[in-house]
Amino acid sequence: MKIPHQALVALANGEQFVLMRNVGQAFDPKLEREQELDLELTNFSAGIRHQDRRGAPNNSTNLDELAHGAAIAEWLNARALNGQLEDLVIAADPRTLGQIRQRCHKEVQSRILGEVAKDLINSPIKEVERVLAAA
């Protein structure tokens, strides 16, 4: 995947949200960690359909995880609408990525250069760079 110089890379799962920046070249990313955000979980509507056994087979859905994906989308939306969001790549576990996709404003969607449906948040930076470059 082509990740332009200075593009923002968001790593997420149902519990963590980390922002990195590509300080390398487009096809040879070198990521630097910018910050880890501790978002307030306020939107639990994402899990409403998962409250009974039919909506969440095997009780595998955690409402906090779904709310975290919604909070990430809200954070990205606010930045994009204020002109504070540039080129963006998102790598998140499939469930979180789905929540982010559902709630992203068109302004965020227009800035997303690529997505990887994989939880890379606890991976070494070199592994994250390798996976993103190969995507």
C-alpha cells in the first residue's frame, strides 16, 4: 500500500487507539508513534442489536469494544470537519474497523487511503510497517 510521507496511520482495536505518522517514503514506510488516545465511551448504540443471543452468537460481542469503535469514528469525524485530518490509513481488527466505517463522515472517508482489517496495535513497529507496505 502506498502511504504518503507524513500520512497519519491509525491503529485500533476494541480497547486502544494509537496514532502514528509515516516519516518514510510512500512504498517504504517508517512509522513514528505520535500518541495513544484514551477516548471516552459515550455511544453504546453500536451494540443495541447485539444485546440478545440472536444478535450475538456465543456472546462474543462486547458493548465497550463496539462503543470504542464508535468513539474512534467520532474523533476522526471531528478532526476532519475542523480541517485537522490529512491522509489517513486505518489498521484495526475487523469488528472495530466495521464500527469505524459505519460512522465515518464523508470528509473522513475522502481522506482514507487504505484500510487493513487486522489488529496490529501490539505488534512491533517493523511488523506494522511490513504489513502496511504489503497490503
